[in-house]
Amino acid sequence: MSSAQFICPFQGPASEGEYRVRVYKDGTEIDKLGGPSASATYCNGVTHRCRFNYRINRTPSVRRVTPSSGPPESIVSIYGRVFTTQYIAQSGKGVSRSVLERVQLNGTTCNLTDPDTGDLYGITANSEGSQWVTVKVKPNRKIIGSQIFNYSVVPSNLGLGSSMNLRESLRVSGKNELYHYQTNAVITSVAPTSGSLVGGTLLTISGIYFANRGYQTLAKVSVGGVPCVVKNVSDTEIKCVTGKAAESSTNKYPGSRGLIFDKWNERFSMDDDKWTTTSPAVSKHIIEGSNAYNITHDDHYCGLVSGYFNPPKDGEYRLAIRGDDVSQLFFSETGDPANMLSK
């Protein structure tokens, strides 16, 4: 046999350990080809040369992705153990240190640099010499849905490779899918803004990312909780016909992403039956997930986090709340905010 070198990507096992590297030709292990003399030349007869160690301290990782949702082609920050702040396009010839080769979103390559200026969107270490790095990228993928990031650190002779996802980096979607980042369409306007109670009004919804790559049939619209029959979909426009208005008097319905966080300074009241305020909220934010901690670190204020709980499947769920200092949980079993009870 002639001398040869093989370079191949591979998916490692779930745990650390030392493993023997085996090479086969036509279904037969190489050290068994050509009789006893072949095994003496396999790795020059030195067994440890044909072994590989999987090590967590040599594994790039993704710990956090922010934000966790947004429109396609938005700049996203990935925080993890990247081992480098060097981008391969700037490294020149003879790379001898670790460099970030590529970042992908569901298999599609993301841009690390602005295509117009050539500048990096951003690669920053926690501190000088730290292996924990924040990388900013712009995905090229326009598909709406749940997405997973991964990246590669090279060269391979430094013992690095593809990234792993730490548990805290992953979320679970309403469809029971794991994701780092969810992409969503953007609505900019709805016309007309009023119509008949018995339905039949043709609505035009304007925006972007409504119909990417053949996903037109997945578009669904509801108005006040009532389906609006979709007639036509393009990437920037949806036309639908409204149905008869619901008999419910509520003006709140599930559908928007995240939770609403209202904040009052100083002036508030709380009684046994309901939560009320004596002045309009001084600020209002949409938060992702259920944690309002990153919204404010002020003292002497009162906040209200509200939203709808949409269970992904049948089952028993336990709701809990944590706050500083006083907190109270209200829950409506009917979905109507007027029926909320303290739990």
C-alpha cells in the first residue's frame, strides 16, 4: 500500500475517554491486510499513536444565545468557550493558533463580518486570555422557526473542533423542539383597522418574512381569537377574510411572543382579590421567557408580569413564582383576566 493521509470530521461520543482509531479498506481493518507484517507497520507498531482522547476541556461550547428570538438576518450574540478571539480570514498563512473558522445556524453559514465593510460584528473575550468569548454573527437563513447554532475552531492539530451545546443554552419550543434562537415574521401594519361584527372584512397584513421558501401554506391569522381565512400570502403581505366576532367581552388574547412587564415607581396597592395600580405604568417591556431580572435593578418599585400559558401537551403542570421582596401569583383557569384568582 502507498503512503496516505486521511482528514475527516467526526461526531464524538457523549462522554470523555480514550478510544482506538481504526481504519478500514474494503471492509477489512488495515492492520489485518497483507498478513502479520502489516500490523507491525500500523502506526509504526506504536499502539498509543493510534488512540484519540475526547476531553471536555478541549471542546468548544455554546452557553448562551441572545436574544433568543427575532426576525431572520438579525445580529445575534453567542457566548461560549470559543478558545480564541481570532477569525480565520485575518490569520494569514501558517496558522499555528486556534481560530474561529465558521458559525452555522441549522447548517447555514452565518456572517462574522459585515459584507460591505469587512469589519467583524464582534468577537470579545471575558478578559485577557479568557477562553470564554462572545461572538456576534448575522445569520443568512430566512426560514421561520426553531434554530440551533454551532461553530468550529481550527486547526485540528490543536485538538479543538466542533462546538457542543451546554444544557443551559437550550430552550424548548411549543412544538417540543430544542432551540437556541427562534426566528419570527414581522408585522408592520393592518388595514383596514375596523370592520363588521359579522365578519367578511378583507384584511391586508403588511410586513416581512411571511412566505419564505414555500412556507405560504403555514400562515395562519386570527383576529380577537377568531380565525381569519387566508386568501393569499407573499413574503411581505397576507390577505385574509375575518370571521364573526367572538361573543367574549375580553380585549386580551394569546398570540404575542413573550410576557408583558409593567413597572410602577412608588405608588401601588395590592389587595386580596385583585392587583390594581393608582397610576399608569411608567414603563412597559416585552420580556422573553419568564425572568424579568434583566429589565430593572431598581429599588422601591412595583412590577406586574402578565401573559398566557400555552401548554405544549396534555399533562399536570406546577406554576411557581419568585420575587424580591413581595410577590403574588394570579391564575385564570378560563383564560379571561377578569377571572384571575390568587394561588
